[in-house]
Amino acid sequence: ANTDPLMSFSKDDIHRFIDSRQISNLDDNSFEVQANGKRLLVQTSIDPSLQNYLIKKLDRKNSSQIAIVAMAPEDGRILTMVGYDKTDPSKNPCTESAFPAASIFKIITAAAAIEKCDLNLDSVLKFNGRKHTLYRSQLKEKTNRYTNKISLKNAFAKSVNPVFGKLGALYLEKDELESYARAFGFNHPINFEIYLSPSRTVITNEPYQRAEIASGFNHQTMMSPVHGALIAATIFNHGNLIEPTVVDRIAGADGAELYRSQPATINRAFAPDTSNALHELMKATARSGTMRRAVRRYRRDKIISQLEIGGKTGTINNKTDDVKYDWFVGYAQDKENDGKLILSVLVAHQEYIGTRATQYAIMAFKQYFKSHFAKSDEPHESDRG
């Protein structure tokens, strides 16, 4: 075993000398720290131009908390970690599991229902009552002249609570929902160079409680914005949940390398075939669901028009009804080439609704891909005369 603590580090070791507050809103991609009385250079995966652009766009007037996490899906490298907390500016909300997951949890329920209930995108599901309520009466299997029929694809895109509530209460067993939640990263620590508080959910045998969890209509399922990015990235990783990383490399004062990040998989959340279905569900959310207006506004934009965008939105008020939590978790990818970006955005609106999570997402996608397209247009060495 290596006895010199400065010879090499694990992600856990790095917690001792790098705090999440040092990464949040970092305006460069490297900084120095002291550890065991020695000077270390930390090189991060942060993209300073994207990070600084988003910091300037934060709507501090109308929000009590904002977190924006951008990530490369193939290796889990965090490209932005932008955080704002009005009551405690020293906090990094990106790494705190302090926010109700709301309808983001429908991603987990959809994966479980596709695999355990043999549903597909066109499976027809029924519900009574309104789309965004969840009453016990809406969980009954009854069909009358008021019953609505909807496909799984549209129920996800439009975030229909009673459909997902019935999946949780009547179709999925407690153990099944629990095991999918765990496979997606809930209820266990996630290895990261800075401390990431575990996302939590408690699932019981009581059908209505399971309905609340499955639809996201509850305050018991809590998650962090970093975790939101990991959930979205599973669709590009054949169902694998990957470890996030924000430190690329650590070197001593003499230049000796003490740490280099390596892509790592936590576990498989769902079968590779299910990735395609979840990808289509997220795409439908942007095209015809809860993101439709936000995306349509930019359809003639020269950057956004070149992208396929998909995701899941979620909104829920806090228990005292004075804060509205607003989520976007999803992706954009270049339609022609290989560029992809994962985003997880959480906004806690106060009395007035300011900049919404989907608006931050569009801003971030536009800024990132503007740079991406400019780079791909540059002549390669072999093209130069």
C-alpha cells in the first residue's frame, strides 16, 4: 500500500482539501490549494466561458436559489457548476439534496414501467380528472364518459400526474420502484471529488404514497442538481449511471501528477434498449409537451435550430407555498455531428416568477453550441494550405 498521502489521491481523499464552494462559480478552470503543508495545483473540467456567461445571467432578484450544472454525458465531466443562494451565499446548491425532485422522478417511473409492466411509447393509459392533480379518487381503475385516454409518450411529455400515480400505486410493486430509485442513484452516496449529499426517497406499501412518489407529487423525494445531470446522462450511456467528475488533474508544486480523473460507471439503471424509449420521451417533452413553448420560441435561432433538445421539467411549491421549485433536466445534441451537452437546472422562484429553468437551459445550450459550432468550422491542420 502507498504510505505517502501525497503520492496519489482517491476522490474521497480530495474532500479533505477541496470544498464544493471552491468549485461553485469558479471563474477559471484551475486554482491552488494547500494540503499537508504543500501547494497543489487543481485543474478542473469547468468551461470558464460557459460558466462566466451563466453567472452573469442569474436572476438574483426573483429567486432564492439557482443551480445550473452542465455535463459531458460520455465521461461525467462537469462543465459548469453555477450556484446562488440568497440566504447563505457560501452554499453551493448544485451539490445539495435539498430540493423536491418533483416530476423529474417520472423518468425513473417510466423506466420501471417500460421494463416491468411491458409498456411501450404507444401503450394507451387511462385517467380521470385533471392532468396535474393527484387525488385518491384518480387512482381507481374506472372507465366512464369522463375518462381520458393517453399514450405513455404523451403522458410523460405533458407530465400527467394521475397516469404516473396509477403506475406507482397499481402496476409497480414497492420493491420494484425502490430498486429502480436506487439504480438511478437515490439512497446511496455517489463518488465525487467534492462532497455530494445523497438524494433520498422513501417508498412504502401504502398505494397513495407510492402514487405520490411515482408522479413526483410529494416533498419526500429530495435530490441535488448534480444528480439530475447524472439521471439525464443515462440515456446516452446505454442505461449506465456514471460517476460525476469535476477535477481533471491534481499536481504537486514540482509538477508530479497526484490525481487524474477516470470515467467510471456506478451501475446499470436500465437495459440498453430502454435508453431509446427514454430518449424519445424526453424528445417529446420538448416537441409537444411541457417544454414546447420554450423551445418553439427559438426555432428560427441559427444555433438552436441545429439542435435536438429533450428533457423533463418539474415544478412544485414548498410546504409553505412561498417558494416554487422549477426544474429542467435534459440534453441538447448537434443534429449533424457528435456534440452533446447535459443540463440540470433548479430555480427556486419567490413571489414573482423570474427566469425559468427552461430559459436558463436554452441560454446555456445556445452559448455552448455557438462555441462548439465555431470550433467544428475551424480548418484542421490537414486542411491548411
